[in-house]
Amino acid sequence: MRQITSLNNNKVIFKANVSTVKEAVQLAVKQKISLDYAYLRGADLEGAYLFEVDLQEADLRNAYIRNAYIREVNLLGVDLRGADLQRVIFRGAILRGAKLEGTDLTGADLREVWF
């Protein structure tokens, strides 16, 4: 059983009977669950497919997100400091106010991303 908690108050945002955080996140996305303020620091989301999800103000510091496909995701104010975003494809993502210090964007496709 994996759960995703809120950065604000440590309450459970989403709970699923899966073995990895990546599976929990993808299931939450599939079910259209908002992950605003989600605490995902250090999460392994390699190869994740994130489409039309709210991750506003989420904590993704030091997350491993290589080879992910991020499409039309609200990343407004998300904390990505130290995250590994190598070979991530961003399409129509909102990154306004995102914290990217120390983030590796090597090979990321940033077309349609607004800075």
C-alpha cells in the first residue's frame, strides 16, 4: 500500500494498493486526483506518464523523473530543486514560479514550456 501525503498538513491525498510511488502517482493521475501540494521528495518517477494533472506547489525535490512524459501538467510553483529531469518531454506544462536550482534538464524537450 502506497500513499501520497500533502506537503501542507501531512494528510493523505491518495492511497492505493500498489508497490511503488510511481504506480500510485500514475493511478492518481488516471483517476484525475489533484496532487497539488503533494509530498513527492526523492520519488522515483522514471518513465512516468503524467497528463493533465495538477502538481501545483508539489515538493519534487531530488526526485528521479528521467525519461518521463509530462503533458499539460500544472507545475506552477513546484519545487524541483535537485530533481533529475534528463530526457523529460514537457508539452504545454506550466512551470511559472517553479524552483529549478540544481535541476538537470539535459536533453529535456522544453517546447511549449513557459518560463
